[in-house]
Amino acid sequence: MSLHSPRPPAAEIFSAEDFAQALAAQSLDFRPGQVVRGRIFQHQSDGVLVDIGAKSPAFLPLKEAGIGSEEDLSQVFPLKSEAEFLILREDAEGQILLSARRLRLKRLWEELAEKQARGEVVTAPVIGINKGGVVVDVQGLRGFIPRSHLLQREALEELVGQFLTASLLEVNPAANKLVLSQRVARQVESLGSYTTGQVVRGKVSALKPFGIFVELEEGASGLLPIKQVSQRFVASLSDLFQPGQPIKAVVIDVDEAKGRVALSLRVLEKYPGEVLEQLPLVLEEAEKRAGKLKGRITPEGEVI
């Protein structure tokens, strides 16, 4: 019996060429737009070489490092440290080009979109003005607050350098468009001060077929639906109300999603149609009548 193991057939011998092909087959599939993690390999005058597991080091150009003119590249990306990058493309020589700046912006847009969905606000400095409003710096992104959405709508140059708290109206990375509202932020902030059954004061800001928009004294926007004006059918709102007219009403719902307070006058009526016949009296006695309401007021304006 032979003490030596039989040699494998020639077809099973793993050559250097086979090894190279197997290695290539196991290499990562790097694609533009992909986020990769890499180790800083070498600093150069125009950028950084980064080991991302490819056949050769990838390159992070200086302009894509996302650092300011006062920052030291070797301090932001020390040798042997690890960081995440966005793959831009592969150049003519087969080297993968990376960006730290665009990855940060991509994640910032995503973060702002999430804040918008949650109804959160941001605080940003005013860095410029134009005829339509002011320009703000949101963590490196240029945002715009239209004049109509500012609390101070005149002498806009006084706002430059100030930090404004604003809600996010439009977050559109594809169009590089970021629109904010200081007015909506103030409204959202004030919503927490309203409770069902509370009598609030304000002014009629607009009449619509479906109801009356009211600018409340505390800064929020209120809506008095036409069905909540009276227990009787209301043929014309303009017969009762005009823009700028002072008004009182009862809070029946606080809609945080819309940043708006739902109002009612019908719950104050002693009989159907009283608002249509005796509006000044109903408004004058609003607090006293609301205090006598028993039970809970539903968002539909019913006392149960």
C-alpha cells in the first residue's frame, strides 16, 4: 500500500490565473451613488487615497473633501482612520472617485425631509436678502424664506446676521430647493397653548365658500367652517363678516398636522340662528356662554 496520497487530476490544479479570476469574481461591485466605508491610505497635494477594498486605492479630490479653506485635510482625514464616502464615478484610468462633501449633503437633505415629515423646525442665520425675502444658511444649504412667511416683512436688511426659527415648507434636493416659513413655525409653537372649549380672539383674515380664516391674537391660524357659524343654514358669510373684523370663537379642535385651530360659534347659540340675528350679543357674551357649556365638545362642534 502506498504511503503517498494520489496526485489530483490535472483539471483540479488551481493555477495563478484561476486564483486571479476567483479574486476578481469576489471583488465588490462598486457603483456610482453607492456609500462605502474606507481607510485613509495616503495624503496628496490634491486629495486623499482611500482603501475601500477595490483593486487599487480610490481617490478623494480636495474639492470633494468637504472642508473649509481654514481646515487641514490631514487633520480631518488622519492616516489609517476610517470614514464613509459617496462613489462618484470611475475615471478613464479605472480609479474610483469619492466625495465626502456630497455624502454629507445627501444625508442633510434626508435629515431635513424627515424633519419636515415630523413637523420639526430649524434655526438658521440670515445670510442675504432679495426682493422676495431672505436667504438663510441651513447647515451649509441655502434656504429661502419668502417675505410673506416672515414675521418682520419690512426692513429686511435688519435681519441679516440674525438667527430665525422656521418650519420646512419644501425640501427638494433634485431641484436644490429649500423653502422655509418663520410664520408657520410661530403658529406651530403657539398650538400648544390652545385647548378645546377655550374662547379665542382674532381678526377675520379671509372669507372662503367653506368658511372663515381667522388670524388669532396668539399667532396661530384658525378656521371657522361655515357649518360651525350657526345651527341654522348660512346663505352668505359676507353678510356677517368682513376681512379685518374682530371676532371671538370657541376652539373645537387643534390640528397639528395643518398647524391650524378649528373654531365654532354655533356652540354658543341659545337657539338655532342666533348668530345670524344677534352676532354682536353672541360675541360679547362668548366667555360667559362658553363657561356654561357642559360636557365635551367634539371636533364636529357637538357638545356631548
